[in-house]
Amino acid sequence: MTRILGIDPGSLSTGYGIIEIDGNHARHVVHGHLRLNEYNLGEKLHNIFVQLSEIIDTYNPEELAIEKVFVHRNAESALKLGQARGTAIAACAMKGLNIYEYTATQVKQATVGKGHAAKQQVQHMVRVLLCLDSIPQSDAADALAIAICHGHSRETLARIPYADSAKGGRLK
């Protein structure tokens, strides 16, 4: 059994979700989002690092699945997203987690069955796949979907030493 931490990084809200994978079965452990109300970017990044470190210490995931960066039309937004993502990866790397990344299309394909699904479809399928009582908040649902995607992919990736991260896989 493996615990996977999924993270949907953001500079306003960072979603997280932890699942356990046992063969083909996924079980929900916890999910939520880190609210980042500070105005100072440095404080936001510090809080991402500290809060994720506490979540890792509490729930002991072994692997991180995180969404790959995509190009924003707004360069400033892209930079802030990249900084939040880098901070989340650093927190997980410091705790010794194996790190894997996936595109939004791969995540949607793994959870909904089509790569261009709407957010509501992802939220609904996460609830169904993990037998949740209610639909998770959007950032948390995305984080759980990323963890589910990795859960589906990890057996294959385990057979490929240092899988090419360009195709969705382990960061080198």
C-alpha cells in the first residue's frame, strides 16, 4: 500500500489530497486547501512550505504527484504559479518524497476519461472514485485527481527506470 500526496499549486489557494493505493484500489485519506491570504509573496511561499511540511509529517505520504506547469497568457500569474509549485516540490523533496508530474490533460484522462473535461466533471468523478459523501472544493478535487492519475500510472512508471518526466513521470 502506498500513500500519494496530490498537490494543485496556486498562489491564492493550494489544494492537497492524500490517497492510499493498494493494487487497483484507491482510498481517500484526507483533502483540503491551504488558504494563502497574505499580501506578501514571501509569506505565501513560506506558508505553503510550512503547511505542506506539517501535512507530510501528519499523514506520511511516500510519493508526490503534482501538475506540470502550463503557459499562462499573463506572465506575472505564470511566475507566481511557478514559485508556488517550486515551493511545494521543495517541501516534499526535503521530506524525501518521490516526485512525479502530470499534465492537466493526463489528469483529466485518468479521472474522467477525456482530456478536456470540465472542472465540475473532475470534481464529480473524484467524489465517485473515492466514495466521498460530498463533492470536494475545486482545488482539493484537482489535487485528489492528480493523486488518482499517479495511482493509475505508478505501476507502469515503476517498470521504467527514471521515467521521462516530459511524458508525465518522475522528476529527475
